[in-house]
Amino acid sequence: MTDSVTVGEAAAPQPTGPTEWINLPDVADKLGVSISKVHQMIRDGALLAVRRDGVRVVPAELVANSTVLKHLPGILTLLRDAGYNDEEALRWLYEPDATVDGCGAKGLGGDRAREVKRRAQALGF
């Protein structure tokens, strides 16, 4: 017996990532704060930064205009409380999900922020 493949079957969504990265000095400029303040925000969990090619960077979608997305610090706290490290939190935020504007990171900047927050809260249980 041979395995059959359904014609038109959708492939599993591929993980996405940030469309753009911002280095920490540029984040400081965009937010209008010192680089020391950016480092403090990262330590305090108000901002997510990961290393890429040896340089700490922040996903551009997480910094809107001259501020960090409103719900980001709370989401990061929930994810850390659920045992996620920064790389895992990044993957969770960018996991494809059409019900929250494509992924959690994009949903945080729109009308779906409460749903993203609710889903992060559920991870702790």
C-alpha cells in the first residue's frame, strides 16, 4: 500500500522572524535614551535583545516610533516566568499565527495584543 498525498494540502507554516534588526546604539537613538538605559531595559525585561553575529540586536517590530510596544514588558515577564530564555521568547513571538496578525510580535502592535497576552499567560499553566 502506498501513501497518498492530498492535492492542495497546505504545508505546515514555516517559522518567521523579525523583518529587520536594530543594534543597541540605534535603539537608544530611536527611543531618545542613553545606551546605558537600553542595557537597563534589557536587564529589567522591558526589551528583548539577542545576539546575531556577535552583536546584540533588537527586532525592529518591538520598537514602535519612539517607544517599546506597550505590552512587550508584560509578555516578556510571562514568557520568562514560563521558563523561556530570550531565544525561546523570540521564537514564540515570531511563531506563525494568522489569528494574531501573522505572529505574536505583530499582534502586539495592533488590535490583537490582548489575545497575545492571554496566550502567553496560558503558557504558565
